[in-house]
Amino acid sequence: MRRQLMTGLLVTIVLTVLLGIVYPLAITGISQVAFSHRANGSLVTVGGKVIGSALIGQSFTDAKGNPLPQYFQPRPSAAGTGYDAMSSGASNLGPSNETLISSVAARVVAYRRFNGLGPHDAVPIDAVTSSGSGLDPDISEANALEQATRVARARRVPLPTVLSLVHAHTDSRPWGVLGEQTVNVLDLNITLDRIR
């Protein structure tokens, strides 16, 4: 019996050291060498100050929570009060849920009004639905193109300039076939702030 207890204790100590200390340190070291930007959270800095992460969306709103017209707006977030990494997750509402149907309908109306669209103009789906994580930093290229006129008008920048920035910040489909072309909202807005 004593031999079995000693063997169990020894295995516990060895596995704790290997899997609790050596393995995490090795993986951390490898990630710091091979993928340091990503391993450190893909932080985005402007003027030496961290303003966000390229991997987590954020709101571009005023103090009252109203979207700022001079910025491209991200897709809606179901994470806490919006882009709260501690509350990451989807709403888990199904397509026939009345709450989801009414919130999407309200978002469609608000999106059309905010972007100066007509009552029957198409609205990109990612503009009115949240992502699975609620933290998606990207919007579709179609969504960015719909917002370009509003942003150009609010910033008093020629529309072709804003459109060329959207195209320059458009990322291709993963592996060339998955999903759709996307635009990182934070990166695009930072570039806009640099020009005006």
C-alpha cells in the first residue's frame, strides 16, 4: 500500500512539474519567438499608446453611446454591453425567436437612417447581426462600402479617397475560399484619423 501511495505521489509531482511548469513555459517561449505579435494580443498602438487589439472589436461611439458618423462602425455585439471580452458569446437566439427578429428589424431601420439609405435598400447581414463571439473586429467589404459615403461626408474627405482606403484594407477570404472578404474596422479608422 505504501509503495502505491509513493508511486501515485511521485507521478503527481512529475506530471505537475511537466504539464504545469515546463510545458507552459516551452509553449510561451515558442510563441514569443515565432508569433510574438499575436501571442501578446495583437495590440494596436498609436503614438506609443495602446488603443485596442486587432483581434477584438470595439465601439466607436460618443459618451452617450451614439455611433460617431466619422468612423466606420463595427457589427453589433452581444458580449456584455458591447465588445466586453469578459462576456464573450453569442445571444443564442434562434432565427425564429421574436426578440432576435425585432432587434434585427430595428437595427435595419437604424442602419439605413444612419447611413442615408432608402427604406428598401439592402443592408449587409453583418451590419444587423452579432458574431458568435460578440468580439468580431471585422466587417464585410459590402458593409464597409455602404458606410463609406457617410464617413466621407462626415470627414469632408472625397468619397474616392475613402473607397480606396476601404479597398486597401480589405482582407481576402481565408485560404481563398472560406467566408467573405473583410475589413478590420480599427485599422481602417486609424488610417482615416491619420489623413484627417
